Amino acid sequence: MARALMAAPMTTLPLSLPPVTRALVGLAQIVLLWETRRASRQALKQLDAHMLRDIGLDTTTAGDEAAKPFWQA
């Protein structure tokens, strides 16, 4: 999958932040991760067999990855 589309790793938030703030930032990080997965899988669907071979995937593997729901790693 295109590494350029991968989200930055989730960071640990300081405990000095209020609990609601930590929860909301954590939720935002999850939504960003899900959106990145969705966009990456959508882009994967657009690649032809030649482009898939260039990145080391076959059509079956790419299809399996593209068919995953966004919440599944």
C-alpha cells in the first residue's frame, strides 16, 4: 500500500490534559486513521495489474486488501 498515505502513528497524550480533551483527540486520531485506510484502499482499487506488480502485489491480494472495511487493519 502507498506509504505516503499512511497516517502518522498515534501519540500518547500528556496526562495533564483534561480527560475530555484526551478522549476527543484520541477519537480524532482514530477517525484520521480510518480515513487514511479508506483512501488508501480506494486508491488501490484504481491500480491496474501492471502497477500492482510494480509495488509487489498481485490482483488477488490487492482485491482482498481493498475489500476490507476501513476499521479493519
